[in-house]
Amino acid sequence: MQSSRPPISRDAKSLDNKIDGAGLGSSSKHSSAHPSQSDDAAPIVVGRHAVPQGPSVDLEKARSPEQDKSAFSVGWDDGEKTNPRNFNTWYKAFLTFLLGMLALSASLGSSIIAPAEPAIAQYLGISQEATVLSISLYVLGFALDPCCGLRTTPAALFITRFFGGVFGSSPVSNVSACLGDLYEPTPRGVAVTFYAVCVVGGPTIGPVIGSALTANPKLGWRWTEYVEAIWVFTVVAVSVFVLPEFYGPVLLKRKAQLMRNDTGDERYWHPHEPVKIDPSNILNKHLSRPLKMLTIEPMVTCIAICASSAYGLLDLTLEAFPIVYRENRGWGEVVSTLPPPFVCL
């Protein structure tokens, strides 16, 4: 005998499915069969914690400590003006130029004294070969060298040049990192090229400036260091007043502190805040780590050897060109120093 129940339409089935999917149908059946458990349901898992489902559950309080901490970790917002990578293009160009001049001031000091070696040898009563140490020790150390103009003994001259190189190495090595904080990877290539020209261009134009100063009877070899001093102090003075902070973690640390002060919410934080600079940190991280990477990282070792060889050859030409063009070919003191700038090109 066939049932007289009318067939269920497709729309009615769809409505039933929506009700079941929303959990209304199952809850009503469950409540009628088990009225004492009408408010109990499968728990909600939040992080690593199982929280019972119900109208009184506060999901903010149910979050794990890790989720709550990460939610208040301070980062960069899209288009944020304090992010160095969002600086105005012309402002970036000015900062790139200033950073390049810092690198140039250090690299220029390595060679500006080279044409004065004969005069230094005569003044100090030493061989001209010994005066090569004024360049070698500067490169070994790499910016205190402006004080060399006040020295009257070979030992004082060479020691001052060494410490000049030690302090001068800072802008040469740090400028590239600043450019990495300032530019995205695609436009960074142009900025790094300008930086490379400043680093290589300093040693090549230094002999030209130094020979012009040495050949002038009213100036003399000491002015090679005085001009370097004027240049370095000018660039550093401008940098102190106009050069901003580039390092992202430091800026985000300041942002977290500002947000805590503005909102009164102490949960805002940044991972860089616990980092402190102390003698132990400097010794274990900033001194030992580069040496460790140099010895155990083959890629770092190969790059260091390649860069050192190229810079060493550049410095060798500063000593070889005067011998070839001044002593062997009889060129003038200034004219014999003109070939090195073409090496830069």
C-alpha cells in the first residue's frame, strides 16, 4: 500500500539542510531528548585550551598567552611615515648622498697622504720605503688620522694613522647596512652602486688632492691631513644634526614605548626591547661572531678574500704609479697622480 504522504519538494530539503547546518535542528532534537543537557555542547578549542561552548564564554579571556602576546607585538603599518623605507624619494637621495660622503671621508684618508711620502721621508729622516707604512697601517686599522698633521716623529705618525684606520672603518662598513634599511631590494642596487663609487673613488682621487697640496710651497705635506680633517669634521657635523635613525628594531622599540604611553596599555611590546649593549654583548656578539663566520662559513670566507684582494691591488697601484710615471718617465708630481682616478672608472 503506497503512502499518501506528499513528496518533499527540493526547496523544503534545502531549507532543512540549512537549518541542520546552522545547528538549529540538531539542538532542538537534542533538547527534547535530553532536556538536562540543553546548554552543553562540544568544546571550542582556542590555542591549546578547550573552552566549553556557551553564551557566557569570553573569547578574549580564552586566548592563550602566546596569542595574546603576539597580538600586541608592534610592527610596521602599511605606508607608515616613520618607516625609513617610506621616506620621500628626494629625502632618501639626500640621505644616500650624506652616507656616501661619510664613506668617502674614510676612504679618502687612506691615500691622500701617498704623494707626500718623499717629503715625509725627508722631514722625519727615514727611508721612503718606511713611509709606505702610513698607508699600510691606515688600511690595517681604517679616522683619527687628521691628528697626523701634528706629529713630528715616525712612531707618532704611524700609530696615529693606524688608529685613524680603526675608527674610519665604521662608516665604510655601516653605510651598506643603512642602505639596506632605507631601500627595498629593487631600488637598492642604484644606492649601493653610489656607495661603492665613494668607497673606491676615495683612494683614487686622494693622490691627486695630496699631490696638489704637497707641490704647493705655501702648504706642504701637513695640509694633506688638515684638508682631510676639515672634510671629516664637516660631514660628521652635518650627519649629527640631520641623519635619522635607520635601524628598524630600534624604531619599533620606540614605537612600542610610545604606544604604551599613549594608550596606557602595557601589553604593547617589541622583541628588541630586552636587548642591551654591554661589554659582554660586544665581545661575544660584535667581535667574536664575525671572526667565527669568517672561519666556518665558506661563502663569507670567499667574499672576504675577494674583496681584500681587490682593495689590496688598488692600494698597490697608489704606490706603483708614482714610480712608473714620476721616476721612470719624468712626469710632474701632480700629473703622475692622474692615472689612478681612471682605475675607478
